[in-house]
Amino acid sequence: MSIEIECMACGRESLLKREPRYEGFKKVGETLTCASCGHEYASEEEVPFKQKAAPKVFDASDAPRTIKVFRENEAETLCRHCKHFVVNPFLQRCGKHGRIVEATDSCRDFEKKVLPKI
Ligand SMILES: [Zn+2]
């Protein structure tokens, strides 16, 4: 797996080259260099790793406008209002059934999520 960096020497998005460093036949560490300009980083802490941007689940442009068509009692059992509904950047799932669900699914085992008081 290649590791993406934003090199501070050449300013480009590049890849980190990781090569073992030997003293005689003994491995003494690793050489960390920028694949595009060859700048060497002294240690892992100095490497400007590229931040992984979390994929957006959705943005305003594709939020359904039809959400209002749900009747009140239907809307109340939507998975997104359920305490078993688990959201992470990649998928939404039901913690109770261990399956992938949509926020707009509803479920007979619906249990209303109680929002913590702040
Ligand atoms: Zn570079």
C-alpha cells in the first residue's frame, strides 16, 4: 500500500518511499523519502502525511425534498430516529439486526433514540 504525503520540500502530492537502512547487514532503521523529489525525512513524525478526507455521506444537493411526504406516524419509526441506528462515514447500519439500513428505512423493532441532554 502506498502512503500519500504532501511533500513540504517540493510542495506536491506525492508518495512516501520507505526503504530499510542497513549498517553492514543489520537493519538499523528506515529511510523515508519523497517519491517525487527525493527529500529525506528524518523520522516518521516529520512526514507530512496526507489527511484522508472522509467521504461525505450526502450533501444538501441530494437530500430528498420528498421527506415531507411521510406521514407523522411513519416518520417516527424511521431507522435514523432509532437508538440502534449506527452511522459511520461508509455505511449506516442497524446495531440490533447487524444489517445495513437506510436512514429512511423503518423497522418493527424500532426503539426511539433518546438524545442525551447537554
Ligand atoms: Zn517532494
